[in-house]
Amino acid sequence: MKIQTIIDAVCEATGVSPQNLRGENRRNENVRARWLVILIVHDATGRSWQQIGNAINRDHTTCIYGYRQADKRLENNDEFRAQYTATLAHLTALWVR
């Protein structure tokens, strides 16, 4: 699966635009959307941190940090978990087509 497909699914689930996701804005909703992209791309595709970072205009170390934060949020944050679940449902629907 392409990284862009995952980015599009995350943007749809979170309401964050692709421009904001890739942009420099550090608003909470944009950061959480980036973390979702990092988590899903890494787990679903096994892409390198560098490849993920290039797709969202971030350094690979930022991706590692984001992955760790996203993993924690999955356990502790209902809203984040709901966005993660919605994104996976959207991606599953795309795979079934």
C-alpha cells in the first residue's frame, strides 16, 4: 500500500488536511494525525523511518518519537484510538475493493 493512501485515510478520519499534516504547524490535531500516519505506515508497510519522514516532511528521528507517542496514545486516549480505528476501517474498505 502506498504511503499517500494512508495519509489520505488519516486525513479523512481526523479532519486534518494533507497540507497541514505535512506542514510546520504544531497544533495538537496536526501532530496526532502525523503520529497516526507514522504508526500505521510503519506497522502496515514496514517502511523505513527515513521513507516515512520524507513522505510527511519530517526527520527520521521525529518519526521514531512520533511512533512511540502514538503507541502510548493507543493505550491511554480514547479519541486517538477511535481515529486509529476509523483509519484502519477506511483502509480495509479500500483493500476489499
